[in-house]
Amino acid sequence: MSHKAHEAYSGKNPVPKVALRSILDPSGATEAKAKGLVHNDNKDEEKEQDETARLRNRWDPVTGEETAVKYGGDEQDSTDTCNRGENILSMDYPPPNWSAHRSHVLKLTHSSIVKIMMAYVASPIFFYFISTLPFFRMLTTSQTHPYLGLAVFLIFTVTPPSILAYILLFTLDNQSAEDFADRVWDAERTRGLAAGGDYNGDGMAGDEGRVRESAEWLNTVLKGIWPIINPDLFNSVVDMLEDIMQASAPKFIHSVRVADIGQGSNAMRVTSIRSLPDIGVEEALHDADDAVKENLMREHVNVEVSFAYRALPSGSKAYTKAHNAHILVEFFLGVAGVYEFKLPVWVELKGVFGTARARMELIPDPPFIKTTLLTLMGLPRVSISVVPMSRSLPNVMNIPLLSSFIAKSIETACAEYVAPRSLTLDLQQLISGDDIKKDTEAIGVIVIHIHRATGLKKMDTRNSSDTASSDPYVTITHSRQGKPLYSTRIIFADVNPCFEETAAVIIDANAIKIRDTKLSMQLWDSDRASADDMMGFVEIDVLDLMRNKNTPTRRVSPLTSPDSESRPGSIEYTVGYYAKMVPNSKLVTDGTDPAVPEDLKKHDPDFQEARAVALNDLEAAVLITPPDPDWPSGIISIQVHEIRDVKVRMEGRETSMMGQGRKEGQKGQDDDGGEQEEGSDLPSPYCTIAINDNLIYSTRVKPITSTPVFNAGAERFLRDWRSAHISVTVRDSRMRENDPVLGIVFLKVSELLANASEVTRFFPLEDGIGYGSARISVLFRPVQAALPTNLLGFDTGTLVVHKLSVKLDSNNTDRLLSTLQSCGVKLKISSSSDKYSRKTAEHAEDGSVVWHGDRTSEIPVRQRYNTALTMRFKETVGMNPGTLGMAVLWLRDVVDGEDSTMEVALFQSNDYSRLKQNYVPPDGSLDMWDTGREKLTRIGTVRIELTFQPGISSVHRKVMNMSDRGQKNMWDEADRRGASGLQEKVGVQDGNAVSGEEKGLMDKLREWKKHEKELHRQHRGALQTKPGRTVEWLKDNVEEAGQKVKDRFKMHSRQPDIETEV
């Protein structure tokens, strides 16, 4: 399995954990091995040796060869790994090709001699011809100078060939020396290339055949660079180590934080470096992404690096260890939420020895390296020492349990990258300093419309065999993982349920890589007092859907039994895979932030936003192209990178409540400009992410810091980006009180992505008791799924009923009409309801009966797409109330934000239980019902004028401010949002305008409660002090415990959990 840099832990990528038993009972492993040696005959010993060899020989994901890896517990000499093989510098040069050099020199010499001889022969002949000229004849026949002719003859016959001879001999010497130097350099090059080859000729590049290369030049560079490396580069390592320790810590350690990391001045050394050949490339990259595999199959280079680190001698005090690599770890011990104390420990790295291999893709542009695949050739040997930093505890070297726990955590982190596992890095992106996602991890979406199930087995026996039935619901999971991704509602006492629900499951490339290529639709029978029973399942092949993408198909699949017992029944559903779409080139913009005015954007360089670095055409298009409004559905990615300077507003709270006064001239509030990253008075922040008022993700707590780094987030399917909003709430984890809101970041997606499909920005924290700014990235990629308009809405909202009337069918009697006029109407959605009094019923001119209310009915909705509005028309016969008829409107058929008039069938029956639970379209068609149709008689049509307002409103207070902590937090966030006026952006207006009339006593009481609520929201009034907040925390915990007891006896479906970082 190949990991990616900055890959967040989630349900698909779980946090590796440390086996605490091996720390508390280190002899356990030895005893387990001893039990296997009872029968130590030769056959068993050979079998055990073969098994050990099989486990230790792993595929190298870099070269593809099968190589031996070693683990930290193996006996090995740390220097042996570094010194195996022959040093390349101690090897002689291979002999140059002297015969070729001789041939080259002889050829040059022969050519030079011939040219010189020809020059000496041709020179007199040439002089003879020119001597016939009048001027030369006069010189050669002169009587005054008898030797002049001889001198002229010698000059013109000897000097030119002598000069040519000198030039040719000089050229011969230079070319011979140059060829000799080329031969020597070629020999050195041949020796260097042998370092990456198969030295002993056995076809493998293992330790026995290795040729070591000198790396002292690299160690000299590391020695100078190591002390000045920015420690922030190790943030991802710190983040991963925190995750592992937090997930593995025992219950009495409820939080772990790596407060500081330093590499010291003692540099790590590279003991050996060599290049490697390709042995089996296809096998090496069989677990990699297709894109990664394609990149690494291009021009590349393979290298192996052996590294070692040994700490310099230090004293027993922590400050003497600062020149060595170290981390400061803080353990928060005690009872979570009640009592805690902090135990800081100084962890000094004493030694590390290991070997890693890398396969690097080469590109023509700087920095010339892009995709890099790294793998460890076995667990590095790591040794550490731990010194407590607490003033109340003795500073004893190497606390046994903590030292083992931290060492095991480091080993567990390293084990994630030991061959055949690997880490894939984009070095081009890392060197450019860009940590912004330009594409989602998800590659597409599978949309499943679950219609109905038929012919199910009767799983429950109630009072008698005649009433035996089942309570079915459907969940969708990955076949190999089993975690619920979606769950329908429970339909009680029905073996032919009609669900009509829609689920969207995002498909991650990792699920395809681990060959989890099937979705499982599991049909369960809900039980009240025992675990739910699986009635059967249907598997959907994801690869088959991907091959026929963007094409939905309707299927009827028989159930597969989970055991040997036969399970009848089938599920009818429509399923399709929808791939991501490329950005629409017609919508290209300049990609700038729309919040900045145009004049400042053009002329002021301070407002010219620096865009992220695009490494390919798709990334470039994402950064300058907004989402296409014609394709509203898609995948949204939200990532919280960090929060800067987050603190709690004191506003005078630093003054003691015991009467400590303020001195004359003292400032009202402390405006100390000094920034502080750590301290006892700093918050312990964590973040929650909500989409359309539904909580989807929660980060872990970062204890006591003002600059928490999260780099965490989630991807979800978004029905309609044009109306969606995102809320990131930052809370402070506190002891013995509810976690207060430090601030909220509210993002309207359509406004945020006005010019680009990806935005990364610092957003201020608002509407809380703190301040600061959060760096958040939002990315949206549309998919080619054209959902109907009624399926593009919110799951949370308010149903507003304006008017209600009923028109009976023509074949009904006047007696039924008069009875209808005396009926009251009860409107109910889940646990919320409203009603129209029978006194408001009137007979209209068109023959219908109309109910008038003194106000509109507002009913809160939390799970809109599996919820129905039931309209029960109650008649009173003597002292016993009865039901004249019932109409059911499923809210999936209502469009968000539109004033709609819906006509719904009105039925009469002796048993309305099936009508209330099973889907019926507004026209009253019962074609999807296999049973129970004969029990219903249609008597008329209900005409209802309504509006579904998306988002949380004030009517949700009673249904959300109850026992569930997550629901309470969501209500608190929406309440703060409404107080600041942001609620209008989600289309919900409460309309609670204050009139100018004189207020009565009850009005004044409500106004006083509202004012108190505003004070409490800012931790003022009674909640300004710690005891007041503790009392509220105790009250909420008691209510929550009581509600949990009640819920224990209710029937629940297997709902997906909120995704968390740990």
C-alpha cells in the first residue's frame, strides 16, 4: 500500500496503534515464542525457518526485487549495514581501452607524417613555378647580391613546410593527450556506474553485491544545513506521531501533544548512497495509483541511502541535550472532563540506523524531480531517552513505560512505510511550498435510489405467529470494511417495505487499490433488546458501474443469505456511477478573490492575491474556473489547515472576582502585543465542520496552544453548491464545563467560489468568546449527475404550512362532508407536530373544506429525505376521538425555498400504520405496494400550500436543545449565527419583528430571557464565573444521561458516525 504525503487519517485510512501489551508485558513475546519450541525436531525447525524467511523477504516497491528487510527488534550491527560491500573509492579504475588509444594516436601520427613529407616535396616545385615570374627572376639573377637567390629559395621551400610540421606535431600532442584523458575519465565513469550495477553478477542488487559510494560530500552539506532547517518542515511528522500516540494511549491519558520539535546542531549522516537498477518495475508499482504509476514509469532514477544518527554526549539535564535531535511531549493525565494534570517529558533521540530506497521521476523543468516513491528497507533501529520536565516529579532518566510507549509509537509510524509499503511525495509541489489541494481524493459518486424490498422473511414473533413480521432497514457499506455509509429509516412490522430513499456514496481511489471494489446493500431487522439481525445482502460491483459511467440502471436483486440458513426476498433499486467533470472553459475568470474591490485589486499590490501553484492543466483550470451552475451536484472537500493567534477575550475577566480593584491610570483591558504560542491560560482548540447544518467532521483537541495545526478535513457529496453553506466552529476543550465556542467561520459556497473552484484563505473567527483566524481550503468538483430539483435541497429545514383544504371525491355522501367540517387536523413530522382546530374549518364555494389558522404552522425537520408529513383528520364520536382519514406527503417531493401547492391523496382505513411508514407519491398511486392496498380507500384530495425553508430556525430549539451533545452544539452555532444576522444567507427568516406596541408582563419576561441568553452566549452574567459554568455542565450531563437511558429501549438503525480525525 502506498501512502501520500499529508494524507489525513480517516475511516478509510485508520490510525495505526501501538500494542500496549508488549509495553506492559515485554516478556509475553518471548513466552509466546517459547511455546512454539516445545517440539523442536528438525522438521519443525526447518518449517519455522522457512516461515521466518517468507515473512522477512518483501517486495521492494522501488526496484521490484524481493529483498530482505529487518525490524527494530532484530539483532544486527548498526555499522554492518553501513559498511557492507566494497567502497567505490577503494576500487581501482578499470583499465582504459589502450588498443583504441594506440590506434587513435598512430592514425594521427601517420596522417601528420604524410602531410609533412608532402609539404617538403611540394614546396620546391611550387617555388620553381613562381620563380619564372619577372620579379622573382630579377632577384635570383642579381649580380650585386649573389646569395640573394639562395636565400629566397630556402625561405620559400623550407620555412612553410617547417611551420606546417610544427602545427601538425602540436595538434598530434594535444589530441593524443585529450584522447588519453577521455579514456581515463571513461574508466572513472565506468567505475562509478558499477556502484549501481550488479557487482557480483548474480542478477540481484542485494547487500552481497553492493558497491558503496562515498557520501562525505553530502555529509558536509548536511552539517551546514542541518542546524538552520526550519522545524516547521517536520510538522507532518509531528502530526502523524500525535495521531498514533493519541489513538494508542490508555484511558488515563486522555490527550497527547507534541509541544516542540528540534533537530539540534548534531546532523544526521548519510553512510552510503548508491544507484539501483530496475529489476521488476511492474511488480514494484502494482499498488500505486494509475497516475503515480504512469509518472514513475517515465524517465527516472533509483537510489538507496543508508543513514545513521548518533547523539553527542550530554548531561542529565534537559538543556544539555539541546544540541541533539529532540521532541517535547506533553501527556494530559486524569479523568477526561473532570480532572487533569500535565506531564511534560523531554525525548532525546539517541540513535537511528536504517536504509531507504527512492524512485524519482525526472522532468525537464526545475527542480527536475517530481513524483518520488520512498520505502524503508526494514524498521530503522531507534533508541531514545526520556526525562520528565515536571517540577513536582524527580527527573529520572528513561522512564520505563513512557520511554517504551514513545519508542513503540515511532516504530509504528515507521512501519507504515516499510517495504512493500511506501510513501509517495510530489517533490515539485513540496519544493514550491504549496500545500493546497487542487483535486479531490474521490474519483466519482455512486447514487443509489433504494425503492423497496419484497418477500422478506418474518424475523420477529410478537404475540402470536399470525402477527410475526420484521422491522427492516437497509444500510450501504463497502464489502470489506463494513462501516455504514448510509442507512434508511426503519419500517416497523412489514415484510414488503417501500423505502424510496436516495443515497450518494463517494468512491475513493484507495478503495479500488485495496480491491474493495464492491458495495454491499445489507438488509437488517431491527431489534429492541438484542443486536440487529442481518436478513440478507446484495453486492454491487463498483468496477462494472465505472465501466458504464453516467448511466443509471434499475435492478431487482435477490438477497444473499449471510449464513447457511435460507433467506427469501429481494431489493429493487436504481444505481449509477457518475464521474467528475472537467472545469467548463467558458466560465474562465482571473481567479481573484471577489471580496476585494476591483480598483484595489488592480492598482494596489497588497491586494493582489498570490494564487496556488498549478502543476498541470487540470489544476490550473480549477484555480481560475468557478463551478458550472448547470451541474450543481458534486464532491466538496473542506480542509482546516491551521488557526493563528487564537485566544479567549478577557474583557476585564483577568481582574479577580474577589474584589481586586483597578488602580488609577490602569488600562481597561490588557493590550499586550506580545504573541504567546504556549501557556496555561491559552485555549485547547478543536474544530467541527458542518455542511448545511449537518455535522460531518471533528478534529482532535490541540492542548493549550494559540497556533494549532490540524491539516485535517473531509470530502462529502454535495447536492447543490449554489445554495450550500459551510460552518467551521472552533471550540475550547475545558474541564468541568461545556466547551465554549471560540469562533465560527461561516462560508456561503456560491459566494466563496465565485471566480474559482478552489479557495484557500484566512478567515476571522466570529460570534464566539475568542478571536483569531483560521486557514481553510474549500474545493468543489462537479459530477455528471442530473438529480431532480426536489433532491437538491437541505436535509434540515422548516416546513411552513400556509393553507390547508380538502376536496372529497364526487362519490362521497353529504354525511362525510359534514363530518369532515367538524374535524380538526393534526400535522406531524417525527416528534414535532402542530394542529388546526375544528373550529377554524369552513365550507368553501367549490365544495372543499378549508382550515384557517391564526398563524402559519412551522414544523422543524432534521432528516427531510426519509421523513413524511402526516395529516390526520380527527373526528370526535362521543367521548372517543377517531380518524376520518389520513394524507401523507413525503418531504422528498417538496422543492426547497419555493411556495408550492401540493395535492395529496386522502385515504380512509382501519389501520394507517403502513400508510405512515411506506412511501406513497402525492398522486396516491399504490403500484409499488405489494400488500395492504386493499385496506386503503381514497376519499378525496388534500390541497396544501407550503414552503420548505432550508436550514435551522428558531423552531428547532426544542428538538435540538435536548440530550444529544452534537445536536446541542449545532443549535448553539445556529443561534449565534442568527444573532449576528447570518441566518438570512441560508434563506431562513424567523420574522420575529418587535412591534411598537406596549409590552405586557410576559413580553418583558421573554425579553429579559433573551437578554440573559445573549449574555450567556458571551460568557457574561451568571456564566462569567467558573462555578456557574460548572453547574450548567452538570445539569446538561444529567439530562444527557437520562435521555441515553430512554434511548436504550428504542429501536435504532445503524447510522453512519461523524467522521473524526482520531
